[in-house]
Amino acid sequence: MASNPSDEQLAKAEDADMLAKLGYAQELKRNFSKFEVLGIAFAIMGLLPSIASTLAFSIPAGPVGMVWGWFIASGCIFIVGVAMADLGSAMPTAGGLYWWTHYFASPRYKNPLSFLVGYSNTLGLVGGLCSIDYGFALMLISVVVLATDGEFVPTNGIIYCVFMGCVLSHAIVVTFASKIMGKLQTVFTVANLLLIAATFIVLPVGRRNERNSASYIFTETANLTGWPTGWAFFLAWLSPIWTIGAFDSCVHISEEAKNATKAVPWGIMGSIGLCWSLGFLCCIVIAGCMSTDLEGLLTTPFGQPMAQIYYDAVGKNGAIAMMTLLFLTQWLMGVSILVAASRQSWAFSRDGALPFSSFFNHISKRFGYIPLRTVWGCAILACVLGLLCLIATAAASALFSLCVAGNNLAWFMPIFARIVWGREKFVPGPFYTGRFSIPIAIAACVFLVFSTLLAMMPAAGPSVDKASMNYTILINGCLWGGALAYYFIDARKWFTGPKITIDAAQLSEEQEKKMLEDGMVDVKRDSTVGEGKDEKLDV
């Protein structure tokens, strides 16, 4: 077991005590304030760049799909966030989702389900990094296309090179800026807000003589898919589902958060709430200022509908300036999600579940008490997965599906396990929704199942070919099936769930008392301690 001699330098006593109750020594430095925890989730969501990257999902349903689809789906996502906030306040740890699953699930299922959730969450976050950086590559290239008046035609190889350069640049920043990473989240949040403010000014002013009516914005429907109109409206929900999909980063950063039991729920609900409200306004402004030729927006030669919307409003130079701000903000998103992905990967390695765990669970003191090896491991894995964009657009879309469906399963399972098996085991933290907690959790599970099925539907319609097929079921089926196969073939022999890294010999009497009273870990001191016998901790 790891000793814990540096709690005083890394965290305040109450945070170290809370983590000790979960069985873990404090190994990461708590640099993130309450606002910075919110900031990392909001920065990853990157509201306007994410909306721009997913307009292809919302525009086919018309303004109603874009505006009201955003509002309704965001409200459903907020319910999921509240259910997770209940758990995050009670048990804040970097590997929270698979830890909670193991804690709440029945003894028969806890190990395989925890293993499945850990892999789904880890690869889902890396998939999120891939999809964000792939979106960055497309946006940057759209600026080049704009600047050359469409003469530059990018190949899949060029797109991949831009993507790979973006990923590696993130790894470098996360490595060398670790000591100020918390403060950078505030900078990233401000950058996102400034971009939104600029768009709120630029689009209405640029389109002042061609703005759409309120009736068009709030009541005009369309259907540019092969699905019925009602289902096309639901498919527009994929824009907020992908955008507001990083709130679990607050959980993964919890061991670096000050006063984590309050900071984690604050970060989850605050980031979702900001995106819900500001995103609704963004969609209204875009719907009010975009061309009514929806097919023209989707097939724009610039490759990005948002580039065409800016171009129509402020011309070539203005569009280049706004798209540059957009892709720079998208780049900031990638920095933050790499932080979250590396912390989840490190936590899963700490519990011995990932291949080469003994290598990846190392903490680099030289670079500011960060899991440096998982930072680069996630970056390299993202570069490998990004090779899909060399194949075709449909294959590149698999990066999106890996993010949505993979994380949805990881969010669903601990909430579901708490409802079915763990009601009596749940000990509320400072944030708790009381008697509404279980109904909220049930509603969250229903929405997560629906949104996962939604992400598996071909966007163009039920008639598909290899180019328009949605490969979500294939990609995530391989992920989930592979994780379970790995568990039952080999990992069941050695994976027993979260490990205990706290050393009983390092506990103060106060820590031990707290752990015995309301902790998840039971301290058992051998009666012969002092005579050469070890002290131990049991889950």
C-alpha cells in the first residue's frame, strides 16, 4: 500500500480525510477552486464551437429543432447532472463513475460492471478528445478554404495531420502548464464567453436587413432527413447531447479540487446550467441570422455551416476572423478534456485495470504532481483512433459516437446501480436532493437510454449505404464486448474492484474515527501492532 506522507502539502485535512474514507491516499495536488472545477467542464463543452461543430444535426430539423431541441434536451441533461451531483458530493474521487458502480452494485455484478464502466468512460473521454480535435481541424481548414476562395481542397491526410498536431500540442501544454491548469480554466471560460458575446453582436449587426422573424425562429419546422419529421426533431437533440457532455470532468478532477464535496456538484450543475441558458440564446441568434436556404448551409463549399453563416453576415474577412476565434476556442476545449481523460485513465490504472497499470499509475512530482504518463498515453491513443478520419467521413463520425455512447453508459450504470441495489448504502454529501433523489435518478436513466439509442441512428434516414451508415453500434459494441470479454477471459482472475492505497499506519486518530463512522473503508488495527504486525484496511 502507498503511504501518505504528503497530505499536508497536497491538500487540506478535510479533503484528505474524505479521500481516505474512499480508501485512497492523496497523491494529486488540489489546485482547483470551486469556480475552476466548473470552468474545466464549461471549457470542455466549449459552447459556441460545439454548436458550430454539430449544426449538421440541428439544421435538418429547421429552427424549431435547433432552438427548442436545444432547450428540451439540455433540460434532460441537467436532470442527469443533478443525479450525478448527488453521487459526486457524497463520494468525490477521480475514478468516480466506476468506483460508484462497484460500491452500489450487487456482489455478483459489481466487478464486471465496474470494469465495463471504467473502460467505457476512459475510451469515451479519449473519443471526446478525438472528436473535439477533429472539429478543430475542420474549422481551421475551413478558414484556409475561405481565405483561398475555395481553391484549397483538403485531403483526408491533411485533415489528419492537422488533427495530430492539435492533439500533440495539447499534451505539451498539459505537461508544462500543470501548476496553473486550474487558473487556465478561468481563462478558457472567459474566452468562451467573449466569443459568444462577439457572435451576439456580429451576426445581428451583419444581418440587420435580413434577419428572420420570431415566427420563423420559434415555429418553423423542416425535415431534410429521410426520417419522419418528429424523429428529425429528436435527432437535432444530438447537438446539445454532444456539446453538454463533459460534466463528468468535475468528478475526474475531484482529487485536485479544494472542498470537493461542494465543488463537484457545483461544477456539474453550474456548467450544464450555463450551457443550457447561453446555448438557447446562441441557437436563437443563429436561427435569426442564418440563411433560410438550409440545404445550402449544409452543403456549403466552406465545409462548415457556421463558416457560411458568418460569411453571409460579415463577408470573407469577417468570417475568417470569427472562424479563427472559433477554432482557437475549440483548441482550448481539447486542453481541458485531455486533463479529464488523463485523470480517469490514471485512476483506472491506480486500481490496476488498464494494461501496463504499474507504468501508468505513476505521479510526476517534477511536473506538479500530475499523471504525466497517462497524459501522453491518452494523446497517443487519440492519434491512433484519429486514423479513422483517413478512411471516410462516416468512419470519422465514429469518434463522435464513441464519445456520446461510451460516456452515456458510464453515466448510466452508477445511477442505475444506486437505484436497483444501493439505496440503503447511499450516504448523502453536503449536496443532496432528498426525497426527489430517486425520481431524478430514474428520469436520468430513462433519458440516457434514449439518447444512446438516438446516437445510434443514421442521421440521413433509414436507407443507408456504407457512406451514410452510423457505426456507433459497431464501434461501441466492440468496446463494450471487448471489455467484458477481457474481464471474463482474464481480468476476473485479478480485478477485484478499486484498490486501497491509503496506509493505515499513516492515519491520524481523527481520520480513523471519521472512516469508521461514515466511510466506505473499514479500518482494522491488529491487536499486536507494535510487535511487527501490519495494520490493514478492508473495503
